[in-house]
Amino acid sequence: MLGWILIGLFVLIVFLAVTPVRISLYYGRVGENDHLVVEISAWFRLIRRKFELPIVMIKQTENGPELKAKMETVKQEEKTAESMRGVGRRQLQKWRNNYQVILERFHDFKPIIQQFAKHIRCERLEWHTVLGTGEAAETGAILGAVWGVKSMLIALFSHAISLRSMPKLSVQPAWDQAIIRTQARCILRFFLGHVMVTGIRLLFRLRKRRVHKWETNPSGA
């Protein structure tokens, strides 16, 4: 009986390890309206979960500026949840503190994360922008800066992740009107086994760090 259980666990682990994961990202901005779509799927989209953030706005309240976001969760073509969430100063401060903690630990985890990133394949990367200030001279100057920023970001991205296709970038000027419109699409693929191995390595590194901290400062344990 125990042998069959072990065989079943082994088959399950192998099945999970070879599961292909696809992440599709889309971001669009027209004026002050943002639209973010994240789709996570496996086994050629037989298993699929999509998250949409179609509305983002900033409202002035008594406690200061507050971010409002409308979140939609879509599962297998059916909307399963929809809510309006607010983010105020307290939440932003909490995120900032968490970011500081993650940043401090990133130095120890950086080699593991870089190793995982080598297994990620980017199959599609597009970034198109239309912008203008209403003044031809200003628009021309901004176009050059935008091209420089895009080139730098794509270079950093391609250094960390393997690109399977040539990125498609464009910056189109609108000389006679003030407008900003941008659309970005990205499709990433990797195997769930790489995530499992990375998670195990991170847990071991975190445990090793806690043991080292306790050994150097036993009174604080």
C-alpha cells in the first residue's frame, strides 16, 4: 500500500513539474484611464484564470489622495468577482515598509531569482506609444527621451529573460494635440517545476539565514 502511495506522489510531482505555465500581460493607457489584464494559464489554456484592472483613478478625500481600483476576476470565461478597492496613505505606507523588507532580502535571494529567470521564455513583447504635447518642438524632444527609456528597459529585460522573438516597439508623434496613449503586451512561458525548485531553494536560503541570525544573536531568539 505504501509503495502505491509513493508511486502516486512521484507521478503527481512529475506531472506538476512538467506543467507548462503561460502568463499573458496587457497594459493600456489612454489619457488618464488605465487597463491592466493578467492571464495565467496552463496546459494550452485548458486551465485559465484572468484578472482585469480596468479602472484606476485618484480621488481627493479628507485623509488625502486615495487610489480607487475596480478589480474583475474572470475564470474560464465567467466573471467570479468584482469589487472596488481603495488605497489610502496607510496602505501605501504599509506597502512601502514591505518593499523595504523585500529589498533587504533581495540581495540574498538575487542569485536564486536570476537562475529562475533564465528558464523564463518571452514569446511576445510589444510596446506601442502615441504621444504629443500640442507643441511640435516639445513633442520631438519627448519622443527622443521615450525611445531612450524604452531601449534601456528592453535591454535590461532581455538580459534577464530569454527573448524568443524580436520586440516590436514604436513611438508615434501627435504633433497638433496633447495626447498620450500606450499599449504593451508580453507573453511569458516556463515550467511549474522551475517554480517548485526555486521555491524550495528560497525556503532553504531563508531557513539558513534565520539559523545564522540566531547563532550570531542567540539572546534575540
